[in-house]
Amino acid sequence: MRAVQITEFGGPEVLRVTDLEEPAPGAGELLVEVDSAGVNYADTHQAEDSYLVPQTLPFVPGSEVVGRVVSGDGPFEPGTRVLGLTLAGGGYAERAVVPAGLAFRLKDDLSDAQALALLVHGTTAWHLLRRSAKVRQGESVVVHSAAGGVGSMAVQLARAWGAGRIVATASGEAKCELARSLGAEVAVDVSATTTADEVRQALLEANAGQGLDVVLEMTGGHVFDGSLAALRPLGRIAVFGMASKVAPEPVLVQRLMRRSLTLTGFWLPHAVRQPGVLEGALEELRSMVRAGVLRPVVGGSFPLADAARAHEELRSRRSTGKLVLDVSGKGVG
């Protein structure tokens, strides 16, 4: 089978298409013929070995796929269209192994790209708002990188679930306009900021000078520092990434106590390991798409051979929404 394999760590240039033996499913696993594979920012971290867990060379990246069941040990007949989370990578390939418990039957009411936008990005946004930050009716919410995969979902979910003022951040006017179209009252460009105080001031101004209730943060560095400073007493900041690869200043416990702040982190694999949690979130998101309440933003589709270009789009911050690899060449919708 054709697959994208990484044999050395680095940037997009290390993603190379090669021929590999197709994987064999074990107990409780399915072999899936991949039509489309999702591309996530975490994949770029894995390529350079800067992810939360170390990578072992060589490996095939990619954690989510849409395709047809070929064989395996599970509840699906061969030919069933499924959305699957691979957990161990392997998605950037013509065939991938998916745990049967992390494969979800797909109807034709969702395109490949829409389904992939929900699996990692959508369920991450769901958990950030519902379980980590516990956003309540009328509360103000900051969504950083609001034009991205998780951010574009989070803005819409916060609006649908009754948040008050939603402040989005994005780089450039086009992305800011996208965030406003998804439900943000105001969008600000913090890409040119260089200090925590500049970020704090921008967020406070966007919220009429008032401190904020909730921040969803994935940038790190001074953006995290300024976001924490912009919270009002009893505010919460939920961290789900560090795209800048710059660590924020250490947070003193006394600082949290002084304003009764909550700092929480989120990584999707921990939710995946809880039975039924991922499935419940995914089903709610699917229902919202069917009802027209939630619109997955698809930012682009690339042939498998152009996986490196997809990574370049992510790393340069040119992309919006969900990026997808069209593995089969049939189109992702």
C-alpha cells in the first residue's frame, strides 16, 4: 500500500510517500480501506518529535480516517463506511488499523471532511467547553486561534450553548471575519503582540474593559500569560496546546488563589479511554450538524502525496478549519 512514512524527525520535508506492507488487525481491531485522513496540528509536532509523548522512528502519522471496513474483529460488516480514531497513528495510508471501539458508523448525511472535522477537533472543543472550563449561560469566552480546527468548532458550540460575549483571536482580517461569521461578537488579531500586557489589554478592550470568565488557549508563551492576566475572579483557562512551542511563565499557586482562578489542561486521549465519552460527544455534534446548528469548516483537501504541503499550511498559520488528505482520490466533499 502507499503511505506517508517518517524516517527522520524534522519539518514537512520528512513526510515521504513510500510503499509499505499493509497492517494486520489484531483482536478487537478493524482493517479500514482509507478514503480520507484528517490532518491535525499535533501531527506537525509528532513529525519533529516535540509532541506530548516521544515518537519512535519510523512511523506513519495520522490519527483519524474515514473509509470502508475490509476485515477484522468488530461489529461492522465488510464495506461499512466508518469514521475511526487510530490512536497509534497510521492514518496517512491507503489502509489503516482502527480499534473497533473507536470506529463509528457513518451515514451519507456527512461528507468525509465534515466527519473528520468532528472527530478530533469537534470533540476537543466539546470537552473544553463542557468538562474543562464548564462554561455557563451568559459567561464571556475567549477562543484563541478561532479560525482553526478546534477554534472554529468552539466558537459555534459556545454560541449554541448560551455563552455571553465571545471574543475570538485570529491572525489577519480574513480569519477574524470567519470567526465573526461563526458567532463571535468581536475578533482581534493578537499575532503582532510581543508581550503579555499587550494581549491582556487587547482582550480586556474586546470585552468592554471587563475581565473574562473563560479562555480556551493553545498558543503558549506570552499569549497564555496575557490571557491568564485577563481573567476575572473565578475565571477559568483551559489549555489544549502550545503551538508557539514557547513555554509560558511559571504560574504560582498564590496567583491562582488571589483571584480564585482555575487552570486546567486537556488532551483528548484521556477522554478517549473513558467508555462512551467520545461516542456521546460525537453523537451530539453529529446531531447539531444535521440540525444546521454546527457548520464544520473545511479548509482544504490535499492528495496523499501532498501531505507535506498540508503540514506547511498548518505550520505557517495560513490554514483555516479542517485540513484533509484525499487518500483514495474520490474527493472528500
